[in-house]
Amino acid sequence: MGRLTLTKLQKMKRQGEKITMLTAYDASFAALLEAAGVEVLLVGDSLGMVIQGQESTLSVTMDDMVYHCRNVSRGSQCTFMLADMPFMSYATPNQAMDNAARLMREGGAQMVKLEGGRLLGEIVEHLTARGIPVCAHLGLLPQSVHRIGGYRVQGREEISARRIQEDAMILQEAGADMLILECVPARLGSKITDALKIPVISCGAGPYCDGQVLVLYDMLGISPGKSPSFSRNFLEGTSNIPNAIQAYVSAVKKNEFPLLELSY
Ligand code: KIV
């Protein structure tokens, strides 16, 4: 049996079945996540913070990403594997193509993720036209933390909400096959999910998206520092890590996570 496909994830959206995604950085956790039934493993550049102890994701390199992708790939056989393109690895179409090819060829990723809005349209077109599936990432963009001035909720005002919604449509038109929406009001998450054909995954974007993603170490309560308020410690109330991951999968599937009242 091969890995889960994009076609299956698209079908889950159409059928209203919630998609479960968690970050993974190594083979042991990848195997546990797969055994618990998580559909998508995201090798996120959040590894800069939770694995490397950096203050932001900006110092993560392509070599770091390839290394962690390989580990996750070796630890899993069936889950869909999505990998982050790190900061400044997709500044031009050709640079993006070469680096995305590394994540797929050397790392085993099935899709790459890019942070940013309409300005990335040309790059998304360049990649998808060459057979590289792309996941867009809108809302809070951690790679732009110094521009935004901190990790804060995006799209609260009408004008910024409209811009995020337009960006989502533009990136879908450019060929993006999935979208992660980070830290936006639940109302905006719902609107964008209804408007798009592609699966929309919430990371603090409320309960109405097609699926949910959390940073693994946040949902186990072991990230250094404060976890985001929309996250939940699933280890609390369960006796071990496999049970905590199982509890996350079950809560997402049954629409019991996230709660609307704890969303933005
Ligand atoms: O790097 C990461 O873990 C991410 C998630 C927060 C969506 O991009």
C-alpha cells in the first residue's frame, strides 16, 4: 500500500470528512502518528523553534528540512507527507523549483508549503506546472514575523480579511492544491473554506475548515515557552503519547476540537 494521495484528501473535503494533520520531525513520532490514523504529516519549519530551540523559524535551512523529511519518510509508509519550504528558499521561481525538487527527491515529500499571498502566484504556477503540488499558507506567516511585529491574529479587520480571502482565491487559481490558514477569526476560516474547492486546514482558524493542524509538541504540552491559545494539551487526561495522539484524531474527526469559543 502506498501513501495517501491528494485525490483522497480532496475527496475527504467533498464528503465533509475532517482531515487530521500534525507536525512531525523524526521517524519515531512519524510512526506513532501514522499508527494513530493521522492523515497528513507536516515537516514544518516550526522545527527551528521546537527542535533547535531558535526564537523563530528564520534560521532553518534547506539541509535541515531535507534531513527531517528523510527521517519522517523512513518512519511512515501510508501518510501524506507535506514539507515546508524554509525562509528565502523560494524567492524566485527557479530557486523554488530546485529547492522543492530536493524536498521531494531527497526528502520524500509529496507536497511543499509556501508562506505568502498573491505575490507568490507566479511561483505557485511555476511549481505546479512542473508537477510539484503546492500548499499555500495564509493568515499569520511566521517567516514574516519581523515584518508583522510579532505572532498575532490576522484578518480581524474587514480590509485585511478581504485581502486574505482574495489571496486564497488567487493562489487556488495559480494551482495551489491545499491551503493552511493560521491564526485568523473562525468566521473568516469558514468563509474561505466554503469559497475554495481545495482542502483548507486550520491552524487556529476555527472549527469550520476542512481539517486541523497543530504543532506536535504544543499538543503534547512539551514545547518550550507558551503554546498558542488555540492549541490544546492532549496529553493531559490521557496516560501516554499514543493515547494523546489518538484523542486528537478522534476530537478532530468528531468536531470536538477546536471549540468555537476558544477560536478567534
Ligand atoms: O511549521 C509549522 O509547523 C507550520 C504550522 C504551524 C502550520 O507551518
